[in-house]
Amino acid sequence: VQLVESGGGSVQSGGSLRLSCAASGFTYFVYCMAWFRQAPGKEREGLASINSAGNTNYADSVKGRFTISQDNAKNTLYLQIDSLDFEDTAMYYCAVGGTYYAHSRCASRDASLMNYWGQGTQVTVSS
């Protein structure tokens, strides 16, 4: 499985971005996919998750501003980010956990559930 993120960049506060995560070699029937981020000096944070049933879950810090979605025909995961704030500056990663356990525990956005990770895409928000 290979995950490749794109869509990051530099944006002004209040702007929007849509991150994409293209998956290849993906043959899971049950899975959990999620977006994480990590800023310098901070712990990795699970932002949003979606499982193979289409159930989504969000961290309280991003609820209402971030939207996770997937296009199964394109094997692509998305993260729409609106009302960007300086605190959103970080490296953003997508990840997948291809087990029934990950599928059932997907709402936890637990990094330990994930088998594969992308290389990340940088989001930088300026005032």
C-alpha cells in the first residue's frame, strides 16, 4: 500500500485548503482511514477518521471546520479544511489501518491502528 498526500501549501488565515491522499495497492474490504497532523514541538494529533462503512469522526479541535471524505472509485481520501488558523500550521499525514479491529475502533483516531502512512504534506497558515 502506498499513500501519497497532496494539496498542502501556504495560505492566509481564514482561507481554505483541500488535502488529497491517493492510495495505491489498496485491497482492504474493511479499513479505517484517517488524517493526522504534527506541528514542531507538539504531539501528533488525530484529526478525522472514516471507516469502510462511511462513519466519520472528528477531533473536537477541528469539528465544524474540517471535513473528511473518500472517493472509492478514485481510491482517494480528502480533507477539506476551512477557516484556517495559524494553529493549523503543521505537517498533515494520511494513514490507513486495514483490519476489522481498526474499522471498529476508527472513531478513536488512534495512530496505533494504522498500518501505512503517507509522507505528509505541509500546511502553513500566515496572518
